[in-house]
Amino acid sequence: MRAVVFSRYGDEGVLELTEQPVPAPAAGEVLVRVRAAGVNPVDWKFREGAVGTDRQFPLALGWDVAGEVVEAATADGPAVGDEVYGMLPLPHGGAYQEFAVLPASAVAPKPTGLSFAQAAAVPLAALTAWQSLDAAHVASGQRVLVHAGAGGVGHFAVQVAKARGAHVSATASPRNLDFLRRLGVDEPVDRTSDGLHTIQPVHAVIDTVGGRTQRESWPLLRPGGTLITLPEPIDETHRVPGINGQRVIVTPDGEALHRISTLIDTGVIHVEVQDVLPLHKAAEAHRTSKTGQVRGKLVLTL
């Protein structure tokens, strides 16, 4: 099968399109013919060596898949021929290839209204948003701030928060403010301005950026609020007493994907795909992802 792998850590130049053996599913797993694979920032961070693994080179890449089940080593769950989408467990990738093995519990039926390319844009980013809002106990009537609300995780987080009845503020570049409004964001904030100082204290912040953004988020929270950080641990030197802080690292969850599928198929959640590229252009997708300027997601097709 065709597969993009890398045999040393480095820039996009280390990516190779190779022929690899088709993996075999173990008990409780399914083998999926991959029609599309999502691209996430963790992909190029893994390629650069920032995400640890105990496996030997060459290493496979990618965690988002959408395709058809071709073998099922489980009595429960998807059957051969089912169209599914799901997320491989971190840190071991394997989505940038023609066949991928996933736990049966990690996949769900593909949303009926989405193409394979659109469906592949969903799992890791939408589950990260879902699990972050769960960790912050976001409920109806609360105020939520999402940093980088037009990005992969961000554009799902703002929509899920709205679906849960929250009042949502979100930061974005000036070109994406209208996009945030179309997603239902109550208060789009130009990240290049001082607009954050105008919003009322929030119950939860979803920080998809880290660094300075994390540090500047603490004063925006009301007492008892929660700061969820995704790209890095909580910086304890800036923690504010009376405010909760937690890092969320996404895990596969087929049941949550079932619920997300319902929100997609009923029009509650819109999936934004900036670009769809063929598998052999994985390096180009990584370069684009690393700019931090992607609206929604990038996808590779096979």
C-alpha cells in the first residue's frame, strides 16, 4: 500500500511516499480503506520530534481517517463495507496510508451529509473541542472564550459551545471575523486589537495557542472559572488563585463521534475545509499547517 512515512526527524523534506505492507487488525480492531486523512498541527510536531514515541523508524503519520471498513476483528461495532470515520490513538500515527487499523471503539459511522474529505477533517479536532468543553463543564448560560476560533479545533469549539447554550467569544485575525459570525459566535474579537478587554469575565477559556495567549487568559476568567490549554502544560508561574487550570490531550472516542455526527447531519455543526490535497503533497500540507493561518482544516485524499 502507499504510505507517507519518515525515517528521521526534520522538516517537510524527510517525508517519503513509500510502499508498505497492509496492516492486520488485532482483536477489537478494524481495518479501514482510507479515502481521506485529516492534517493537524500534531502531525508536523511529531515529524519534528516534539511528540515522543517508542516505535522504530520509519514512522507513520496522521491520526484522522475516513473510509470504508474492509476487515473487522470484532463481533460488535462496524461491519465490512461500513463507511466510517475516526481517530487513531496518540502518539502512533497511521492515517497517511491506504489502509489503517483503528480500535473499533474509536470509529463511528461517517456523517451522511459529508464527503470522505470533509469527514476526515472532523475526528481529532472535534473531539479535542468536545473533550475540552467537557473538562471545563461548559453549560447553558455560561460565557466561553475560544482562542483561534477559526482554526481546526477552534471552529468546532465555538459551535459545540453554542450548541450547549453558551455565550461565545472567540479571537481570530481580521479576515476571519465574518467567518466567526457565520458560525454563530456572539463576540468575535480581532486578535490584533485590544478587544479582549471589552468582554465580560468568562466561565471558561479554551486556549489553542499557548505561550503568551495562555498567560494573558488568566485575568479574563471569573472566580471559579477554568482555563483549558491544549498545546502545552499549564504554566504554574502564572496560575491565578481561585481559577482552575487543566491541559487536555485528546483521546479517541467513537461514542462522542456518534453525537458529533448527529450535530453535523442536523446542520448544527459546519465543517470547514480550507484545502484538499493528494497524498503525495503531504509536505505541502505540513508547510501550510505550520503557518498557523489555516481556516478550519487541511485534508489529504487517497
